[in-house]
Amino acid sequence: MRMYIGDQEAATVVELIELAGGVDIAIPRELHELFFSEGVENDFRDLFLGSRGETDEQRRSRELVAKEVLGELLEAGRDDEIQRMNAAYAAQLVVVANLRKQINSPRLRKMQKAA
């Protein structure tokens, strides 16, 4: 997801805060790594999309957690616009994940080979 303030793109949450407030923020490294990890966005995406090489058991576990997270986001989104946006994003990731499953299904591969 890209974040902009005016015509300037913020590459990190810290940059977004700095651009919005017009000041530089000095955050201790430990706090920065804890709260502003660059991997958080990818972790969220991977929760719903999965990753290459995951086993069936890992996939089932991940999908169960993703379903719970989506439910929590939908619940929290009733009163919070940001959570509502996160829920919408997560729901779209679920759609993409389902499309990937269909594309990678053994049945479709057989049909493609036959054609």
C-alpha cells in the first residue's frame, strides 16, 4: 500500500508521520523495529495469501487464523474506519487467494494439458 502526503510518498510509517506533522521524529531503534517493522505488511498479506511451499496442514492452520482475523477486523470495523479498510483489504486478499487455488488446482492443470 502506498502512502502519500500531498505529492510526497512515504516509504515507512515514520516517514508518513514526519510528512504529516512536518517534523522529524527521533524514535529509538528498538521501538522502531518493534512497531514499524517493514515485514508487518507482508506478514498481513501472507496470512491471507499463503506462501510457496507451505504444507496442507500449514495452509489449513493459516486459513483458520486468517478467518478469525477477518472476523475481528469486521467486528472492529463497525466503529473504526481504519479497521473497516483493513477488513476490506483482507477480504480482497481472500478473493485473490481463492483465485490462486482455482488456478493451481489439479483439475485445471489436467484441462490445460488436454488442450
